[in-house]
Amino acid sequence: MKIKSLTIGILAVVVALVVASPANAQWGSFPGWGTGPSWYGSGPGGFGPGWGAWGPGYGAGGYWNHISPVSPYLGRVQIKGDVDYSNQIDFADAALGNEAKRNPNGLIVGSGEMTKLLLTCQPNADRQSSVGEPKVRLPFPVLVASLELRGINLAHKKGRFATFEDEVAACGRVLIWLDHTKRYLLLDSSDPTRRRVEWPYSSSVPPERVFVEGVSPTQPGSAFIVTLELDDSNRHGLSKIFSEPAIWDRQLISVQTPGKQPKPWKDMTPVWVTRHTAGK
């Protein structure tokens, strides 16, 4: 009886350790990743929606069943523009933070003027398995990058207008081109059928830059928002249950006449100069 009781006791300890190990990972064994109920997502997982420790699904395996901890995000997304009007998109623009990107008036483009936006959309390579036997297991079949353009009403908490016609009248018009030669139009704010473009990673990748052209001025109290998004929206059937929050970045844009002046690349020198040096 003593041997039997001892065996049962040992088995109980082993079971407790086995259960405690995934439970510890589930509730966040990594610093800052949830030492209690989840602060990100809908379950008691340490990080991420559902019941996972840092991704959907039950248990600590995460999205791609990693053994080691990985970043919970789908990837990295960013829009960069010349928000300090220096004729360069550099660290000086980044130093201004999101204020110049997401507060009115945003990036000011003149009517008849065009400016470049740099787009970064990189799926998280850490989410691709690199532990164990090499396997082809990629997220690209479900990942979709998109670029969306819409006018917003600054007087409405959700930015909405009563009608599409009201939006066009208040926001003016901008065009987004694939290149500066204007050979391929991506988006047109005044055309409801050309306000969003997608690049499914299973067949394409998003461009590294686009060009925004101001056509007609934006009225006070209005603006445009350009949104770059990465989402795992290309799912089917039951796999939609395990979808994750999208990653996105935005740039506020306003059209003015004239645009933001002066810009360093504008030639501001006078046509005629009198130096009063005749005869000397």
C-alpha cells in the first residue's frame, strides 16, 4: 500500500508539473507579457486574442506553434512623409512623432502639387518557424496589405459626413499615383470605387512609395486620411476564428492653395535684380 501510495504521489507531482508548465507560459512567463489577466485580447492569455499566451489558439505555442517566444504582432507598418517640408524624408520628420501625421492639418499639399509618401510593410519574420526540422510554413497565404484613402469630418468623433457628396465638397480632392510620372492611378478621393487598393501577399507585395497629388482645396474642419494596413484577412472557413488585430499607420493630409511655403526646392530668387552699380 505504501509503494502504491508513493507511486500515486509521484504521478501527481509529475502531472502537476506538466500542467503548471503550459499554465505558466499561458499566463505570461515573459516579463511584461502578462503576469495576470490579458491586457491585450479577449481571453486570459498573456498576450494576444483568445486563450493563447502570445497568440490565438489554446496553449503557449503561439500563432505558428513556436517553442521560443516571438513578437506577437503581424509585422511592421509605417507611412513616412516630408512633414517638416525640408525636401527630404529623414530622421527630422520622424523626430516630430505622430503629431505631424495625425493632427490637423497633417501634411499640407498644394493644389497642383505632388509629394511622396514612403511605405513600409514588412511581415514579421520572427513568426516564421526556425526551430526543429526545417518546414515550409509561411503566413503569406493569409496576409493582405492595403492602402485606403478617405475624407474625414473633424467635427464628428468618427470622422463621418452625412453623405459622400458632403465629404467631397468639404475635403476637396486628392489623387494617389504609383509613380511621379502619373502613369498608374491607385486611388481617387472623389471616386467611391477607387478609395482602397489591396496587395494579397500570396500574389503581390505593396509598393515602397506612392505619390499624393493635391487637386482641389480642403475646407476648414476637414482632412484626408491615408491608411496603410497589414491584416490576416485572407482567411477562409473556421480559420477566421483565429484572425488577429490588424497593424496600421496613418497620414493626415490637407490640400491648400497655395501649399506650404516656402519649400527649399522652390526657386524663390527674383527674376530681376537691380544692384545700382552701373558705370562703376
